[in-house]
Amino acid sequence: MNKTRQIINENKDDFPEFQYYHDIIDGIEENISKMPDKAIESCKALIEGICKTILKKLKVLYSEGGRGADEPRELMNKVLNSFSQFIPHDPEFISRTTALVGRMSEIRNKRGDISHGRPSPKEEESDKELAEFIMGIADYTIYYLLNIYFNADLSSFEDVKYEDNVDFNEYLDDMYEVENIIYSKALFDQDPAAYGELLNNYLDEKEQERL
């Protein structure tokens, strides 16, 4: 997975969190021949992890764990739609890409060796050629995502600290008086995306007042 490895390394100073995925990349390449289905399963996990890391930074909510967890195709759909703020929106491209990721996940669900466990011999087993094909798709897909993400202006998504916004917090608390609850703190803790959006609107209004 040369393209993914390269772009992660080229951006390691600004985005060190993606260095975490080198071990998964190593595992994919090591298992292409000896355990193709394990390599495919790792491709799915890598796409899933990359998408979640991006969504977390962009403050886009996703479901994790349990029956209601977002599948890889749903995570991919959220990432590509969230990128519409950086690049032109292409619904057809998004639909076809998410479908491709969905199919990869279906293969993993039927043949994966790790997450579900399989009796031996397995009823269905992938070969090296299919694993290499899926690895190639994953490599170029992740490279595409990271290239957009690494070159985007992410300044508006920097982590917001509650204690840094005293005036805004007082503004919210005055507007929404709830007995025995500090509304601004409850919103910050329970829905940081909504808190951030309201904060941006508040700051924009204050900026307009100064003009």
C-alpha cells in the first residue's frame, strides 16, 4: 500500500495520529499471500479507522459499537459528503464509491478470519489475486481521502475548550435557563458539534457588530 504509506509519512508532522495505521498496513501486505482473507479484513478495518479519524476531526457524528454501529459504507458516505465543504459535491461518485466499500465489507463478513471466527475448512475462501485487488482499491481510496483531508483548511475544526468561551457560555445560559442545569456545559458535554456550530454563529455575529 505504497500510496497510503507515502502520504501518511509525508504529513506525519502535521497529522501524527495517522502513524498509528502503519501496523495495519504492514499486516495487510504480510498476509496477501498466506492469509488473503485476513488481508481483506484488515483493508476493511483500515478504511473504517481512517474514516472515523477524519469524521472525529470534522466533528461529524457516527455510531460506534453495538447493533446500530455505522458500517464502512456509511462511514465512507459521511466522509465524502462532509468533504463537500472542501471540494465540489458529486452525488454519483459518492454513491458508487460507498457501494464499492460496502461490497468489500460484505466479502469480509462472509470470509473474514478474525472478527467472526470460522470453522475449518471455510466454506468460502479468497485467493491472493482478490486480496491484491481489494488492497489496491483500499490503497487508492484512502490516498484520495487523505489527500483531500491533509490539504483542507481545518482551522475551523480545532478543538474548542469550554473554559475559553466565557461570554458565549453566559449568553447560552441566559437564553436557556434550566433549573439545576448549566445549559452551556451540558450542551458542550453532550453535543459538542452543536455547541461548536452555535459558537461559530455567535462569533460571526459579534464580528459583524464590530464592522
